[in-house]
Amino acid sequence: MSGQAFRIFDVEQDLIKANEKLAKEVQKVFHEKGIKTFDIVGAIGAGKTAILEALVERLKGKYRLALVTADVTTEIDADRIRRHGVECIQINTGRECALTASLLKNVLDKLPLNDVDILFVENVGNLICPADFVVGCDKRIVVVSITEGGHVIIKHPLLFKMSDVAVINKIDLRSIMDVDPEKMVEDALTINPSLKVVLTSAKTGEGIDELIKALGL
Amino acid sequence: MSGQAFRIFDVEQDLIKANEKLAKEVQKVFHEKGIKTFDIVGAIGAGKTAILEALVERLKGKYRLALVTADVTTEIDADRIRRHGVECIQINTGRECALTASLLKNVLDKLPLNDVDILFVENVGNLICPADFVVGCDKRIVVVSITEGGHVIIKHPLLFKMSDVAVINKIDLRSIMDVDPEKMVEDALTINPSLKVVLTSAKTGEGIDELIKALGL
């Protein structure tokens, strides 16, 4: 292959198919246990963990929650969630650029699956690779923030096409950022008209109740 | 493979080696032409293109510049650069999660290589995959922004280990973000003590002259 052109994506096709099969196995386990599952994707720093913290704080009195957070190297995200008194398993993906169904399957026995109503699975911070690797959750939430620039959505159509809910976060910074959140909403709906789009600030709490409604909870 | 555990990264090992060999071929072309080359990596929205616009504006009177910008789908970044009157080739990587030496090699004949002193190559917005795929440039610049949160550096040690210059951007938002830029500098230098770290604001121009010095230009 050396000296020749090659494509990363082509070589990954077998992996993607194997992953889809495993994801169905994982999803079957969740369905058998009656657990509602959400997979959260988004770039580093978009506020995925902060959004989860806000959701956990509002939902923990009403549902039995568990979380899985994925990160390349650290345990920082899981520690943030655990401070809210909720079970959280950390997966370190190492050099993997996305969480896979295989990695999620590996930790299923660490989760209290008989005592959980809702499971949130936070992917690694990456807006590209997770588009190709589903993990077996019922719904996918994509999180972007207005600090990533107004073009972040149209630059990543694939992830918005395959998500159910889109969160446009850090809306508290609206007045100082040179972006139009309403245009971002429009971009998201143009890519995927059935998407539920919510403007949020994990910091101030704005939009979190609307997000809970959009998740059907 | 279906039903079995697998790792994306393991399967990519052959690709990574083939890419390294191609990167050396690309680098040889640049060296023969006497072109200084810089590869810019960072997450979506960190400000890679904005930093490049600031550099181009200051350097275009002194050097003959050319740029290559990579993006999953759009031509937005190249158009931003071209507005400064500088040659810019756009590579659309499609479903590839990183720019590869192969993709860069494919556009070499579109670049005016005999009339260029400095080439900047902007990678796709991703802090994970580009760590495994070098493209044949002499120096790598990694760009993060303080809006990505204080942990963005320690969460991505690999990319900081293999970079020569680290840019911590959007420093103009210092007073409203709950992060300590000096701690981020410290994190970067702990991971890679030989890294040159520069605090910048592409918006106000703060730190751009220091960045030019750090690049040896």
C-alpha cells in the first residue's frame, strides 16, 4: 500500500458493519431491561458533560439514572457526574477516535441494569468519527456550542442527519459571539427536518427543561 | 468479526505506516522546493482558520504564501483565506476523520510550488485522529481555545506531544470564561516541555506577533 493513495474510511467499512451488529446486541439488552438510552455526541468543549450534569440534577429525583462517559485518557467527566450522586462508568478509549458498541458492551456488567430507568452514554469529543459508529442507544443527541462558530452545523451534516435531538449550547454568550443561533437552528433543520433543536445554556439552566421535553422525559 | 470485540485503532496500523511513508515523500518535495511547511490541527471552532487569516495578513508582504485547508464538506475555510488575496486549495475529506499525506499529495500539482516560501496546511477540526496521521509538514501547530474548557489539553496529550507550537486562542474571552489560561500553558508544557506555547486572540490580534516568532518567521 505504501506510496499509493488510500482512504481511512474505506478500510473501516468492515469495522463499521461489525460495529452495527454489536450495537444491535447492546440495544437488545437495554430493551429487555426496559431502559431508555441516549447517546450524546459533540466536539470537545461543546458542553456535553455540563448538559448531562444539568439533566442529571433535574431528573435524578424522578428516574433511576446511570451514565457512561467516554474520554481519550482521563476520568474527569465521570468525576463531574458522580458529584451529583449518580452512578457513572468511565471508558477510556485510548487512541480510538469514537466510542464503539464493543467498548460499551465491555462495561455492561459494571452497570446496575436491573435498577436503571434511563442511561446516558457520552461519546468522546469528536464531531466526525462518531457518525460512523453507533453504540446501541435509542436516541442520539448532538451538542454544539455557539463558541464553535456559526458554521459548525453545516460543516458536519452527517452527524445531524443521524441524530434525534440537537442542542445548541452556551447561548448565554449570545451577545458577545459573532454568530446567529437562529441561523444555526435553521441549518440543523435544513439538514434534518425531523430533528428537535433546543437552544441551551448549561451554565444558566436556560433551555434545559425544553431539552427534557425534547427527549420525551 | 461480528459479535467480537474490536479496536478501530488496531485495524488502522497498516494505514498509519503507509501514511508515514507517503508523508516522507510529500516532505521531500517541499524540501526540494525550499518551502517551509506548517500543519495546523485543532478541534472545530478553536479558531484555526481565524489564526491563519491573522498570520496571512501579517506575513503576505514578506513571504510568498500558499495554503491548503481541509474540511469534511464545505469550501468555507478556503474562501475566508482567499479574501486575503492568497492562494488556497480546499480539500474535502468527506468521511475521512483527518487529513492524510495521500490527500495532500493529490493536490500538490495544484499548488504553485516554485513560487512559494511558506505553506500552511489546515487539518479538519478534530483533536484525536490527526494525532495518528502526519501529512509531511516540517512543524505542527495545535490550536485550542479557552472556550473549550480548561481540560482540553490534558484530555488530548498525544497531539500536544507531537506538536511544535501550541496556540491557546480566544484569550479575549478570558474575563468571562471560568478557565485559567496559565494553567493550560502549564498543562501543555508538562505534556511536552519543548513545546512553544502562545496565548492568542485571532479577533483582537493579541499574541499573533509572538506566534510568528514561535514559528521562526
